Amino acid sequence: MAAANPAKTLQEEATCSICLDYFKDPVMIIDCGHNFCRACITQCLWGWETNLSCPCCRGSFLQRNLKPNRQLVNVAEVTRQLSLRLFKEPRGSCCLSYFSIVSPSPSHTPIHKELSHH
């Protein structure tokens, strides 16, 4: 089934569900397939030696089943670069059309947060 909005789907696939930003050093829980930034999942699991559970599905997993996802590193970086390129257009020509495609609320998107801090 084709995605209704491929740009939004791409952004969602490249975004950590914990920090809501593009993945940085993503790791996958191989038991359930969910991905997180290494720092995010490490912070969530800090202090737990056993009974680890996925923040998305609450499925249990072993620490050794947390593996780097090198392909997702590339997807997140390309998505970030594509989003930044859209903002290099002349002022007003792209920003609103981008957000009408990607998100109904531009102030909540990772790229908007990144740009608003500069």
C-alpha cells in the first residue's frame, strides 16, 4: 500500500520516538524491531540490569539484543539534508508548502526546532 504522504512517512521513519528528533547513532531492539537514538534508549534504561522493556511496545529484551542500525543512520542523514535544502529556497516560497506536506503543525517538527534555535 502506497503512503498517502511519502515526505511525512520518510520523516517519521527517520525520527526517534523518544526525543522526536532525527536519529543520532540509532540502535534497534532486535526482539521487536523498534529503533531509538543510542543516548535516548540508554537514558531510558539507566539503572536497569534486567527486565528491560521497549518504550514503544513494552516487549522485554536483553541488553545484548540492542544492535546498531547503520542503514538508519544514512536514512536519517539524507532526510535531514533534504529537509534543510527545502529551507534554502527564497523566503516564503518553500517553508509553508513543506509544512503543509509534512506536518499540520510546523512548530512541532524536528527541523523547525533545529532552525528556530539558530
